[in-house]
Amino acid sequence: MWKTASILVGVVCVLVTLGIVMLTSTSGIRGETQFSDAAYFLKRQVAWLVLGIIVAFAAAALDYRYWRTLALPLTLFSIALLVMVLIPGVGHTIKGSRRWLVYGQPSELAKFAAVVFLAWWMSRIQRHAAELKLGLVVPLGGLGIMLGLIFVEPDFGTTMLVGVVGFTLMFIGGTRFGYLAIAGAIGLTGFTLAVMQNAERMRRITAFLNPEKYARDEAFQLLNAIYAFVVGGPYGVGLGQSLQKHFYLPEAHTDFIFAIIGEELGLPVSIGVVLMFVGVLLCGIRISFRAPDQFGKLLGFGLTLMLTAQAVINIGVVTGSMPTKGLPLPFISFGGSSLVVSLLMIGVLVNIARQSGSDSGDGEAQFFRDAAHRL
């Protein structure tokens, strides 16, 4: 599996490099304005990148099976951090959401912890996964606690992401589709009702449906992101030449950095970014389904899906295909916690590849045949 792992690492290196280049282009103005240091955001991201590389190498060297012994402690630790975020004076509130501690964003670690927990549990009860209690109630209980804590921050985007990945992982792990459908319908109904009670979220949804009406407030970023793609056209205006990053697009260096890629580097590079995430998905699936045990298969698949689903949501938001969610683009957007955890996931995938067999075989086909049989 070294060939597949090498391709995966190569693609991620390109994405990270592009992220540093685009952060250099997009963050200077905001850094100079807010901190009198044009390189403020770049220096912080490079520092996080160094830590992320160290974490990735460590994860690649550590036998992925060791995460089974860490699954429960990691989950409890992640839940504790999510609780701390909600404590006044401990959690930091930015733009109305209490999502941060001094050294990072616990919901990013929760993404990783949720996958490890579900992979551990579903592989542990593999022969009994079709049972209601073991296959649904217990794993959904652990997942539900994390989802609830993330939801009340509030962080609806991460809640949706972790929920979708979690349910998919439970299905792949053997939970009956009927159980998941009922639980999903109940959860989706509750999620929808809760969102409807949140005035800001409802304004975002309304602005998504009718952006021109809210061009000066909720739809401001969306319209400016779309305008960035229009201005960039097929060839782009040139690296560093974006006009939208001059505060027309407030989150140009974070959640909406993909729009600046389109504006400065043009359509081919934008498509290239999408294709690179497709490459991450294909490599991750290939590695996962050739893992020597069920835990490795579920762990690898869950991490792969978490990374690529987040990319799909981010790109969907920036291109106006989805309401604003507040999720960064993995490996590219500014954000230390996101970058470190994303590189941790890649490191684990590389280790799974090290423990797997050759690149030949039909592991993917067999895995999906088993899943289809449970429908």
C-alpha cells in the first residue's frame, strides 16, 4: 500500500503548500490592520504546521491498533474539553459562538475522537452490530453527547458533519439501516426545530435562498465569494492581486479562502483543488478497505470521510450551493486546530497503509457489497 500512501501524502503536501501560499496572499491586510504585523497569521499557521507535521509523523509511526486502547480515554477527554468550552471565563466567545479554549478548538479534536470511538466500538461488537442496544443505543449515546455539546456552542456545521460521518460509520460497521433511519429522522427533526429557534441561523438560511435581499448583511460574504469567482474567470487575476480580500470578503483567509483561490488563480486551480480532495477520498478508501482488521477499515474510512466531507461542505458554501456553515477548508484555511487534527488523520491513514497488504485486490468492492446487503 506504499504507492497509495505516497500519493496521499503527495496530494496533502500540495494542498498544504497551496494553503501557505494563499494565506500569505490573503492574510497580510488583516494582520496589518488588526495586529500591525502583516505576517501575523502566516507565522501562527507555520508554527501550527510544524506541530502538525510532528504529529503526523508520530501517528504514522504508531501502530493504528493502539488507538483502540485510547478510544475511551480520548472520547472522555474530548467531552471534557467540550464541556470546558461552555464554562464562562474558560471558553472564548468569538462572533457569538463559544467554541475556543486558549490553545485551540475542542470540536476539531472531537471529530477525530468520534471516529476513533465508533471504529473501536463497532469493531468490538462486530458480531452483534445488528442488535438494537449494542449496534445503535450505545454508540449513538457516545456520539450524541459530543454532538449535543458541539451543537450548543453553537456550531451547527460541525454538528452536521460529525453526525453524518458518525451515522455512515455505524452503517458500514453493521448497524441496521432501519434503526439508523428512525434515529436519523428523529435527530434531523430535533436539529431542524432547534435551528428554527435560532434567529441568526434562520436569517442565514433565508439569505441563502434569497441572497440579493440580504446583500448587505447575512448574504454579504456569499455574494462577494461568488463575485470573486466571476472576477477570476478562467485564468485568475494573478497571485496576490485579489480585490475581494480587501475586507469585501471578511473571512478571506479562513472559511472563504477557496473563493480567493478562484479569483487569483482561476478556474483550473479551483478544479485542481477539488480533484485533489477526490484523490484524498480515493486513496483513503483504498487504504481503509485493505486494512488487516475491522477496526482499521472503520478507522480509515471514518477519517477519510471526515476530511473529504468537510471539504465538500466548505466548497459548497463558498460556491453558494449550501447555507453558510463556518467550516474551514482542510489543509488550506487558516486555523491551527484544524490543520493539526487534519494532519493527524493523514498520519493514521499512512500507518494503516503500512500495516496493510498490496495495492491489488477487491477490498473496496467486498466492503460495499456487505453494506449493500444490509439495506
